[in-house]
Amino acid sequence: MMSHVDGQIVLRDRIVSGRVSFDSHIRQIEPTSSTDNLYILPDFIDGHVHGGGGVDTMDGVGAIETLSRFHLTHGTTTILPTTITAPWSDVMDAFQTIEEVSTRGVKDGPHIHGHIWKGPFVSPHKLGAQPPFMIEAPSFPIFWRT
């Protein structure tokens, strides 16, 4: 089923009035004399997503699906779920979950382009919002276990 939206199309070098017709993909863009205050923008990419829709990246398959759909409803079509500083085994579980979900995709969700790794190897002097009680010193044995 074809849909369309009229408004001000934001291009790289200018803004023009137009109509965008689409189904699962954009099928046609045509100029109009529309003066709508609706702005039509390209897709958004969020390269640092800890959660959304009441769930967190670390909470498993259902959470990744929920936060993905949540971000798509706000125009974000590509995300990179981001872990938080946690025990290494939890971080590795989150990586596997993100890989599983991104491989099969999320129905009515954005593209999952990969993931961002936060901790547990974080400088205690540069924690930001990371929990200090979860940081670890990096060591080769930790990586050999994975």
C-alpha cells in the first residue's frame, strides 16, 4: 500500500516543498507548492543507545526488540545498542543477544548496525555515568575465556 507525506523536504543544500510517496521504501519524490510546516528529514542514526521504551540493552532479546521499535517510532532507522559497565560475562551475553537480534532483524524495527561496548574496563578517573563498583582492570585471561 502506497502512502505519501507532503511538506518541506530538507536536502543537503536547501529546503524544498514536495511530496514523498513510499511503501516499504521511498518510491517517488515530486515538487509541490505546499506550504505545510511539516519537515521531512532523512533517516536518523543513533550510535549510542542504552535503552528506550522502558528497557535496557542488557535486558535480553525482548528488550532489544522493544528498544528498537521505540527508537523507530521517533525516526531513528539505524541504532547501535550500547552496553553498560557490568561483569564481563554479562557484557558478552549482551553482545550475543545483539548479534542474534541484528542477524534476524526486528519486525517493524530499525536496522541494528552493530553495538557499542562500555566497560567493565573503564578508567576510574573517566567513569561518566558508569557504576564504579563494576569496573575491572583489563587482563588477558578475561579475553582468553571468551
